[in-house]
Amino acid sequence: SCGSGGSGGASGSDDGSITMGFSQVGAESGWRTANTKSVQEAAKESGITLKFSDAQQKQENQIKAIRSYIQQKVDVIAFSPVVESGWDTVLKEARDAKIPVILTDRAVDSKDTALYKTFLGSDFVEEGRKAGQWLVQSFNNSTDPVNIVELQGTTGSAPANDRKAGFAEVIGADPKFKVIASQTGDFTRAKGKEVMEAFLKSNPDIDVLYAHNDDMGLGAIEAIEGAGKVPGKDIKIITVDAVKDGMQALADGKINYIVECSPLLGPQLMDLAKKVVKGETVPARVVTEETTFTQEQAKTALPNRKY
Ligand code: AHR
């Protein structure tokens, strides 16, 4: 595919096969593991040769991986940018090499949207709004102040920025909702636990935890139990993702509500890659379909949950 004959780049290759260079964020969460699996399986199923690299949540590693894919003359580059800003230079290098780029899962904030062909992934602002809407509804009978702590995702990442913004927009309509502490937990269980321990020490009266993903929420549950409180009762918990462990905690009543974020982007990504390599036009934005889960809905969905 990315042959030595020099025809590489956007023209595809002599034998018609496609090589994709994919730069993954890392392996920070259950969601990410499911996403990686989806991409790898879908590549295999659609006959696309996948070069895969894990950036361990570091932008510099992603930039290195993309440069190496450019050098190897892959047919298409796909990546899930760890943070939103700072991509213009390397994206221009890909364009100069005539290699099309697809953003998957997370967005970049580049002004020049022609630097990539399409962006496939969730609407993270909408996810934040859904989390806020559940909260507003659950507390609509009370006028007491509601003290909220927030565990943010990786600093500067699209899901952290957008889930915070969507949530703030909805709860901002009623001043009884107060975010009394908000800090990053890097989307990991370990950091979620550590930061929640600190929140609990400095805030005796926490009503609600909003965690930007299940893993941080699951870490926080350990901290809450460690402090002698009951997760889901003393402190209501809302998370995002709906991976199996999160859904189990929801079914057990330790989490109260989960907003789904689908990691199963592989098949759509491979379809888009084939079109882009052929030079066909694709929609500039492809939004993933997602739902929300209450405890009852989690119980029903759990037996068939694949990830
Ligand atoms: O970009 C998607 C987010 O990244 C997921 O919600 C989170 O679990 C992952 O680490």
C-alpha cells in the first residue's frame, strides 16, 4: 500500500490496499481500551493495514507519531488529539505531503478546518448538558443550595472543556446549584480517587459529584466509602461513558446517572478512511449516537454490554 514507488499519499496506492497511521491518546480509561479494540478490529475486518501508536496522554508523542506516519507515506492518518490546541504545524505537514487526516473522538481548535477531512465523534457539550439536565430534574423539589464537586477530564482536552461547559450552561439557570470545587482527575481511576479524597477533606458538605468519566467516578467511590459515606445516597454521582464497570456501579446504586459516550468508532472510521483515500467527499462532521442511563435502564442493558 504505502509503497516505495513514490505514488503514496492521498492518491492511495498501486495495489489498492490502504494503510492507516493511527495515533491513540493512551490507555487511561475503560472507554479508551474499548475504543482501541474497536479501531483495531474494524481495521482488520475492512482489510485496512493499521499502524497504531499509544501516546500515553502526551501531545509531543502524538506529534512524533504523526510525523513518522508522514515519513512512512501512509495513505491516511487518523488520530484522537489528547488536547485541542497546538496542531496547526503538524497538520500542515500532513497536507503538504498530501496525506488526508481524520479526527476521531476528540476535536482540535485549528481555525483552518481544511487541515482535516472530517471529525467523527461525540457531541461532548451535549453530554455535559444531559448531565446537568438530570441534576436539575432530580433536585427540582428543593430550594436548598446544592453543593457540587466536579472531576474534570484531562486538562485542555475537548471532552473536559466541553463537558464542563455544557453542564455549567444548564445548571447556571438556577443559582442554588454551586460548583464548590472542580479539578482534573486526568480521566483515570487513581487520580479520581486521589482528588476526591482531597475534596472530601476540605468540603464537609458535598451533595453531588459530577465526574467527566466513569473511571474517575469509580475511583471517587472508593474515596467516598473510605471517608465513611455512602456513594449514591450521601453523595449523588453523575458520570459519562457507560462502560461496563460504570454500568455495574449504576445498577448497584453507587452511581445515580450515566450519560453515554460511545467508544465504538472503528467501523465508521474505516468507512470514512476508504472514502477519503478514494477522494470522495465526506461530511465535515459525523456525530455518534448516544443515550443516557438510569439505574433501572442499566440493569436491563448490563447483560448485553460489550465493553
Ligand atoms: O475522549 C473521550 C474520553 O476519553 C472518554 O470519555 C474518557 O473516558 C476517555 O479517557
